[in-house]
Amino acid sequence: MVFWRKSRERRAHLSAVADRVGARTGTVLLDAFSGGGANGPLCLGVITLRTGDSGEVLRAQIDAVVAAGYAPPGHLRADECAFVDNPGLPMLTISTYAAGKVIPQHGEVPSGQTGVVVSLA
């Protein structure tokens, strides 16, 4: 019973952090947990489509994550970044997919939009 309670608490924590960082902004394509227990760490993945250029969308998401209490990322690529070593906060990664790129298992990103994958573990 302790495992299930801790799992529920961890799910609630990851979901609350996802809300605070605006992970569900835009049109949500996927919002799901994976892992946990013998299947590795519990993770929450949120995939959305957002209006705008991928660079602008990534910058806005990074700003929202930093505003929620994360330290700014030390290393930033054109389409992704990671936030690690933030005490009390889960590891968080952001990946973006420009219009015309394919989000694995979700298809091509429509013109004028950016695909965003936020993962918390």
C-alpha cells in the first residue's frame, strides 16, 4: 500500500509542476505517465501544438519554467533544453518540432505551429 500511495503522490507532484510550467499550453496531443515501480522512474510526458515559430515557442516555455523556480538551463540547443539539479523539482526536458517536422507517433506539425514535448521525471 505504501508503494501505491507514494506513486499517487509522485503523479500529483509531476502533474502540479507541469501545470506551473505551462506544459499543457496549446492543443494537447498527449498527457500521460509512464514508468514507475519496476519499469524505471515515473515520468510525465505532455505533447502539445502551439501557434508560432519554434524558437519563440521554446523561449516562452523556458521563461515559464524559470518563472516556476527552475534555474536557467546551462546548455541550450536550437530545439531542446534540459533542467537538471534543481532541488525539490523534477528533472524537466523540453523538445520542440518546427512546422513540417514529425513528432514521433503523432505526425507532422502543421504550418504556423510548433510541436512541444515537455517531459518530467
